[in-house]
Amino acid sequence: MRGLIALVAFAFVLIINPLPAVSDIFSHPVGPDTRAITAPLLNGPTSGTKIPDNRIDQALATLSVHDRAVMHRVLLALPQNTRENVIYFDVTGKAYATKRELLTGADRYVPRSSGSRVFVNSGGQEILGPINETIPAAQYRCNAIPVFPGTGAYREIVSTCGIPYDYSAVSADCNYLVSNNDPITGLVNTSGGESDTGYAYLGGFSSNGNAVDAGFQYSQNNQDWTLFISVNNAFYTAGYSTRLRCNQIAQLQFYPASTQFLAATEWGYNSQGQWQNVTIVGGVVPANGWSATNCTACVVKRVTSIAQSYARTLHDNFTDGSFFGYDLNNGQPEIGWEYAQVGSYYSAGPHFLVRPWGNKDTGNYITYPYDPSRWHITYYNPTSEIDGVYLHR
């Protein structure tokens, strides 16, 4: 029923105010989003096993006394229906979870060097991270989020000020997600062992410019999505059992649960075909400027990006032949965003006060590079678009 109400609201926004409040050449409506007519009604944020406050310790009974105390604090800040499968990284990077098996494969990566886009774990394994650009508080303006060069290609929709929560469904066909092989030359785009990596994620900026990215990292080798959160100058991934298969409509939400916990929840089918919801939580300090109830200068975002192997040298190469979410045969984008919502979260009910992401909620559209021969975007309205990028030579 919630999805049906959202669908009606989306149609109302499109009819009453068909043009975005802010725009670029990529953000003019092509017509109604017919995907919404056939897409399933999405109820992720209201689904899941509920664990009330008085049963938290029972749910954490297998943990040590110390870990149980830590996770009890975390779960109290989360909605009851997202407390079953939770992974928490505190401000020092130490990992905790409601179940020990959730930690298998969970990891922490830090920049190889200051400002580097290349992240490395304790075992020396490297990955390429997405944009995570904290803006100094003195320079931060919630209504003027800048473009960040040197981070690879990205498409970003930023909210207006005072919005700390966002949600969206995201879908993609595995066959078109990412390739490091230029289809024309056959060259493989790697540098120092890393390869270009695709991301579809949410996140935002706190009231004083503290940045967070949270969502899905695509694995070309495994053809699945890994839940991650990037905060405190570190990149955290959830465990192996939490990975979602592609070729489905997955769901994702991000919000500050308190001044100390930032949460991202996924809903979808894992590689075994089982429906699950998993929440990854990053610990922050109150000075970072996040709040569930007093975030007047917070903004949220929705991003499709490709992190490039050139991140080691902090420069972009938009002619390396890689693509992400793009059907080369038909020239069509494939990363589908639908049912986007924004609002607020409160630990005391009602937990979420949300609405469809409308024109009045949109602060800016950022498309980098600003090149319609490389970015291919089918735009319907602020709640729905389909993205794809091809960095042709």
C-alpha cells in the first residue's frame, strides 16, 4: 500500500511541476516512468523481524558481555525491524555484529596515502573507493555542494538543506554493470593491481560538511553487490553472507540514527536466493555534525559512479573505455533508480516521516564529466531515472 501511495504522489509531482527546480542537460523529463506501473510495491522499510527493546539482550545472547553492551546501544537507536542483522564499526574501526557470521568477510580499508582513492585493508588488499569528500566547516554550504574532480565519473542528485534521510530502490542487469575491457581495443584498465569499480549509493553531508557514502559496491568477479559505508576517512564493507545478487530490484536507505550512529540498510535477495535485510552502521562523534532530529544544514544524495584505476594519481581519465550500467549494443543506460524518498528518522515512533523526493527537495544535479556522449541518462522526475556511463576512447 505504501508503494501504491508513493506511485500516486509521483504522478502528482510530475503533472503539477514537470520541470526540475534545478536542471542540467541530463535532467529534462522524457515522459512518465512506465517502470513504476509494473514494478512491485516495495515494502522494505516496513518489513523484517521486529526486535522490541525488552528483547534486545535475548537477541544478543551469544555475544560476549562487552560486545552485547556495545550492540545494545546501537540497536536501541535503530528501528525494531532492522535490528536482526546489524554490523557496526565504531569510530576506531573495530567491528561488532548481532551475529558472529555477519563479520566473516567484513572489513575496514583506509587510504593508502593521504588523499588517495586507493584503499587498503590490513592484509594489503586494495580497492578503489567512491567519492568521500568532507568539506571544511568554514567552507561548507549545504545549498552549494561542489563538483569533486579526480574521483572518476559520477552522477549525483543532491537534496535541499535540512534533509537527513533518503531511500531508493535500485535495479541493474548484471550483463551491463561494469567492464574494464574496452570493447573496441580490448585493453584492460588496471593500474597497480586495481580495476575500475562501479558504485550505486546514497549518503550525504552533515551540518558542518562531514561526508558519508553508503550503499552498493559492485563486484565484477562475483556479479553481486556488497553493502558498504565510507566515513571517518575509512571504507567499511559488510560480510560475505550479506551480498545481494544483481538482476533484481534491491532497496537501500541511509540516515543518521543519532549523533553517534550513521546507518544504511539493504533489502533484497542474497546469492542463495534468500530475502534479507542487513544494516551497516558507522560510528561518528557528535562533533561530526550528524543528527536525526536537528540536522538543519544536512543534505542527502543519490549517486551512480565508477571509481577509476587512475585514482592512485588523483586524476581522471574519461577515455579509458570502461563502462558501468550501460548496454553497448542498444545504447541504453541500465542503473535504475525508482521510488526515491526523503525525510527524517526518529528513534521514538513514528520512526520515519518520509515523502517522495520532489522538485522542492532537489538542491542540484551534478553530472561529471558534463558530457552527453559519455553519460547516458533517462530522466523521469526526481524520484526516478536510469543512469549509465561509457568512457569511450
